[in-house]
Amino acid sequence: MAKEDKVILTCTECLSRNYSTKRNKRAAGERLELMKFCKKCGRHTLHKETK
């Protein structure tokens, strides 16, 4: 069974924590970065994984 951990994605522009998801820690070594819609900014921005 794969080891999955819950991660939180934070907007890089307004620093609001908008999304939470799961990811496989063994398969991916780097932090997750996705283009997601930020409700506070009102547009698509880069969201990065936080600790």
C-alpha cells in the first residue's frame, strides 16, 4: 500500500490556504506546485505545498 499524506496548498500571491489534497511522499521528492483558482484573488495563480 502506498504511503499518502495530506498536504495543504497555499496561494503564492495572497498566501491564503485554499486547497488540501493527498500525495504519495515516496514517489515525489519535491514539493507540489499547481496552477489553481484562488477565490480570494479571483484568478488562477500558482499554489505551493506547505509544511
